[in-house]
Amino acid sequence: MNKIRPDGAPLILKDADTKVNVVEGVLQNYLDQLLVTATEQPQKIEKTIEIPVQEEVKVAPVEIAPVEIAPVEIAPVEIAPAVEIPEIVIERITSPEVVIDTQTSVSLTDPDSWSSQGVECLVFSVCGLKLAVPLLFLGGVYEITSNDVKPLVGQPKWYLGMVHTDEHHLQVIDTAKLIMPERKQCLSEQGFKYLIQLEKTPWAIACQSIDDTVRLDASEIKWRGERGKRTWLAGTVIEKMCALIDVNGLLQYVDQSCKPV
């Protein structure tokens, strides 16, 4: 059956496209009407509201009888005699210098050279990285300030400077720049507190904290066979989350890279 248009003529839908166009037209008109309704300004309706005047209400005053309050007796408070507190004196305690005698040069860079009973190692931190070095390779541990180190020109970027102790003239290594240059961190900006002398050489690595001493077994170390650019790395200790330093490899690198002082 054909539909009839308002003018009386029959409305014939010839195909599916025509039906789609009609439906889209109806939806568009419906949306347009909603938009017009939403944007129309509401009509103002003025209406006068009369508010009746209330009569004044007189309230009679209420008399309140006085209440008598009995006096309260307060017991006397006894004050204890003053107690004398002795003066407490806090002294700054510095870690003593640790000196370890290493008469013979040893190499601990593979499982075969590692002791069957394990090796005592010193664990320290540099910019969030934990490092370990065998105690056999330590010449001493010194607590200093950054101002004690005097910089020298013409040296590599990892060279912090010289520091003079009572017994040694130490050349200080910026451990962060030497070991992890890709992180672009340096101890000259972040600061350091300790120097660890490597064997009896004039070289010392700077660190921010001395954490602990642990005994490591060869089985705990993931040994590194091919050193590549990291000649200082002997292996990693997964359980302790630290890297084991190859002291001989580190000393060989700094001696070749640094100018004589």
C-alpha cells in the first residue's frame, strides 16, 4: 500500500536508498527541534505575591529562680622536688682506619682461584649501586669530606683529584663515573664520605656508604668470562644484588688511562 503525502499525492518508496534517506531526514528534523527547544529563552512571568503582615505577639517575661551552688574544696597539690639531670655530651665518632697487609698479589677473578671456604668481602654503595671487593685487596678505608680532595687538570673525567693522609697521597676515583658512565652520575655532585684504598697502591675508590662485610662462596657468584669494556667487573652476586670488583683489572685500567702525577 502506498503512503499519501500532505498534498494528497501518493508517496512511493522505490528502493532501499530512498528509505534510508527518509529515516535520516526524520532523525535530523527531530534533533534540530530538540536544539531549538534547548536554546529558546524562557518567558518571563511576572506575578505579584502579597505577603500578609503578621500581628505583633507579646510574650510575658519568665522569672528564673536563682540556683545556689555549693562551694567545692580543692585539695592542695604537692610539688615534687626538682631532679637534676646530668649534662650529656655527644661526641662525633669516626670509623678507625682499616689497614690490611697484602704482602702477596693474588687474583680472585674465577671460581678456581676462589677459596673453598669463601672469601670475606666489603660491601659499599655508590649512587644506589652496591659493590663488593675482597678484603684481601684493601689497603685501608678512610672517612673524609669532599673538600679534602684537590682536583687536578688534564686527567680523565672519572679522576676526582688527590688527597693527602698522614701516610699516603691517594688518587681518588669517581666510582660512579668509571663504573656506570651511562647513568651520567658523578660523586663530585652527589657527594661521598669514604675512600677505599686498593691494595697498597696510591689509588682509592670513593663511595657514599660502607654497608657490610659478607663471606661469599664461588657458587654465589655469576662469573663473567668475557670482560669487554668492563674490565673492573669480575661477576655479579644475585642474592646480594651487588657487583664483584676485579681489583687487578680496575688498577690496570686506571694506570693506563691516567697521566703520571
